[in-house]
Amino acid sequence: MNGSRRWSNLQLLGWLSFFGWIIWKEYDQYYLAELQADILLSGFLLLALVFVAGALAPAGCGCDHAAPPAGNGFLRAVETTGHFLPMILFLLVGATSLSLKDSGAGDGAIKVLMPDVTQDEQELPDLAAVPPGQYLGVTLIDLYSSNHYDADAPVELVGRLHHLTPEDGKRLATDAGGPAPRTLLYRFAMACCAADSAPLPLVLEGQGPDEAVAKSGIWVRIRGRTQVFREDPKLLALRVEHWQEVPEPARPFLNWLRTVD
């Protein structure tokens, strides 16, 4: 194998290792929207095909370029090392952690990327037809993508707890003109990947998890009835009727771009 081709294959191997590790460990399901995960897999397969073709190409196929000048090996090694840096940093530092942005959940800011696209109006459930004691399984994106669930909707959803500081609670109460909330339920919602995600919070009222028995950051399944806590910018609340701690979902990030027509 020509020396130049060998360096090129090593560089491809760096990216194959990086993409392959993400796919094998299923980090793509954790940190990427579904469409981006498909693109990652397609890119990995394409690079693998190029790598195999380069490794199997005969030395006399006529596709070799002129050999690099003497003394160039060190520079090529440095260049090739750069192609392994993403894999090295990923192993040393790890992927973006949800806890890095927990502080942003307490300000009550809502970042609605694609309003009114989650469901067509004819597909929204009839709230009046929900039997007593039953709840509709929804996500925070469902709640903020339509006004359908704003008033007394019986819903069940999964999210993380965040207990507000007294200062954050008073600030939200001032903005809304009501009593100071103590706890939020939230999840991060992304359009592309974890890097562009922002929290979607929901104020918990009634018999919600108390800080004495449920720490911030745990995952819970909450059942209750919705109401508007603040009109502008919109912030919803849930009168909690039941809650329980649950394991972290396989896909902790919600995805605004769940379907592509």
C-alpha cells in the first residue's frame, strides 16, 4: 500500500472509530434527533465503504499519487492525530451532560421552536371523552405546541424535577401575579442535537413532589390537570394528583422535529 494512501486510511479510521463508537454505545439515540441519527449511520456506512475500497485497492491500480517528500512523515502523523481527536476527547470528557444546563430550567423561559406543528387539530384527543381517573399520555412539546391542553386537561407525562430557589420562585410569581411556585417539571427539547436544546418547564402545584422526599434531577411520572400559570410568555402549570419516581428514559431529550413529511 502506498504511504500516502496508508495515511488517508488511518485518517478515515479515526472518524470511523468515532462514529462507530457513538452508534455502538447508542449515544446517537440519546443526543441526536431521529433524522440526524439516520444521517450519522449513513455517513458511517459510506466511510466504511471508502475505507474498505482503499484498503483492498491493489498497489498497481494507477491511483497512487506521488510519494510524499522525505521528512514528511512527522507532519502526516500530526495531521492524522487530529482526525482521532474527536474520539479521544469523547472518551476523556464524555458527551454533553443534561446536568450542565439544569440551572436554565429555573428561569421559566420557554423556547418554542415550532409552535402548532405537533398535531393537526383533527388529531387532537377529545378531552371531554377521557374517563374519570384516566389521563392522556403527552409530552411537554405536546402541551406547548397547542392551546388544546391549556385548561383542565387530564395528562400524564415524564420529566425531571427542579426545586426552585426562593428567589426564582418569587420572580416567577411576580411575572405571573400569583403565589410563588416551588417545583418545576422539565425536559430539554432539541431540534437537531443536544447542543441546541433548551428546557421546557411546567410549574407543579397541588400534591407535587416535595424537596424533602424528592431531590432535584430525579425523573418522575406525573399525573394531573393543566392550567395556565402565566400568559405571556406562556408558562403552564399542572395540579398534581399523583407522581412516582421512574428511571431515566432511553431518549431523555424531546425532539421538535419528530416527523419529516
